Amino acid sequence: MEPPYPVVSVGGSAYECGLGHGEAAKGLIQSNIGYYMGYWERNLAMDGSAVRSRANALEEAVAGFDGALLEEMRGVADGADANLEDILALNGRYELAWASPKQLLGGCTCLGAMPTATKTGCTLLAQNWDYRLGAREALIVLDVKREGAPAVVMLTEAGIIGHKGLNSAGLGLAINAMVSDMDKLGNHVPFLLLCREMLNCEGLSDAVGVFLNAGRSVSYNVMLGCGGALLDLEAHPRDVSVLLPEAGVLAHTNHFVGPRDLGIRDEYAKMEPSTLHRLLVAREQLLRGAGAHTEESLMEILRSHVGYPSSVCFHPDPRKWRDGMEETLTSFVMNLEERAIWATRGPPCSGPYTRLSLPSLHVAS
């Protein structure tokens, strides 16, 4: 069966990986730049020069965090005949939303099951990635074999080198947007590039260390796992909560639930209150099936329409303005021991999960 989105496979040095990405996905990258530039101008009152000025400010932060990420983005820009500032802006698009926080979107429901909670003793990590309708035409599967790092496979947006995914060391990562009243536009490494840096790690503790030591001025969440272990890292500018499985299962949506969240106000739940019932539905179904979960049982949870249209399987709400409409653009389930990914094109209620057969995930770095 064909992959749900185009597969872009690259390798070599950081620059060569970016160059291959840019050349192979040039049309999609140019389309993605056009979409975001238009969105930012319509909704954030930022024209191209303002966006590129912001991107220039990020360059120093990225270089100080990991120069190889900057080199890979430079390669993407050269391969796609784009400005480096445009590629930096794409990779910093999570933070750019802080020009107008009320425009923040993206639901997302993450699930995990430990070996004690699965039928075959494997570790499962899954997500519905809910995001803007306008971004769905430029999605790719990015398969990166960069020198000196594990191979990384991500479900991402053309031109963006960091996102959710799995690496050849068996480390998997899923993401949730978060918003607190302390969040502001700053010059720290962008969230999506932080995710890539975590996926470049050989082990869970190294990836957690990357997350805990990164500066941040906005909130976000990752669910992270390897064979035999799962945890959730819920961050705001002041601190990080570490959430662990209960009865071998773990769920997270878009509101703060951690012990280190006292003294902050949760702004996301005000804008998207569905985060509350999505967590309840996901958590209760995970607990009900604990001990017998399979890839298929997690897929079934991700198809839930309780609270439709703002359900775990997320659908556009016709009451929202066009740029504010979102849906589940892709749903995926990962078996971390088998280095296997199953993914959909669009909401999981309307299409099959396809296994991504990518040999790079089974080759040691």
C-alpha cells in the first residue's frame, strides 16, 4: 500500500540532508512558504519583512543550540531555491504564533502503552495530529540518515526538519501544543527543532536531558518513549512536569495537568475546551483496555467521535473562520521495539492506517 504522504529519503552530512530534502520537495516547500506567509499576513499582521526579521533573530539561537540544525536548514533553502530566513520561519512557526496567541490552533491527542499494558509486551506510542486545514497539502514523511546520528523518520511539513517521529534507536516522540499566561515571543531554540534534537539522541535519558536543559519562553508538551519506557514532559517557561503512566498507560491533550503548574493560568483550555473531554475519553479507554492493548486498539481510540467535531478524531467546525478550521491531518501508531509506524492520510475514521516500510529504522547508526 502506498504511504499516506510522499516519502523524502536523504542522507549524508547535515547540509547534504537538507539539500536533498529541499531538492526532492521543492514544490511542496515553496507551497508551504506561500501558505504560511499568507496566513501570518492575514492573521498576525506580519508581512514578509517582519517574518524574516523574526527569523534572523532565531538564527543565532539555533546556531548556539546545534549548528548542524542550521546547516541542514541552509541545505533545505539551497535545494528549494528559498531564502534561509523563510526556512527558519517555517521551523519556528510554533513560536511565531505568539505575535497573536489567540490564533494558536492544533488539538492533538497523544497515547502510550507500556509492555505491561499491551497484549504482546511491546511499547506503543500514538497520536492524532490536529492542525490547520491549509497545511495538509504539504505534508511529507521525512527519512533522514544524517552522519553520526540515528536515522530519523518524521511525519512533518515540507521544509520543516523537526517534528513527531521515531528513530533507529527505537526512540519515539509525539507532541502537544500548550499555552500559559507566561508565554511570550522569545529567542530560544524553536520547539520543532528541539524535537529533532531529541530524535537525534541514542537513548531516552539523553533526549530528556536535551528537553530539560533547553531554554523556552513558550509552553509545549512531548510524549517520549523507548522500548520498555514512556513518559510525558509538560513544559511552561518556568518549569517542567514529568508525567508517568498509570496502570501502564499514558494520555495527554492540550491542557496542564502536571504537579509543577501551580501559579500559572492555562490559556489553551479557554480557546479549545475540547482538550478536557479528549483527555478523559482517551484516558478512560486506555485504562479499560490495559493489559490487552495492540496497535489496533490504539487506532480504535484515535477514531473516537465523542464530542464531535472537536473529538479525539478531530473534524472542522463550520462555525470557525476559514483559517481557524482544523482536523486530524494524520494519525499514527508506533511500535517502539519493532521500529514500526502506521499512519493515515487525514482523519483515522475515513482512511486506513498504512505501515511505513523504511529500512533505515532498522540500521544501527
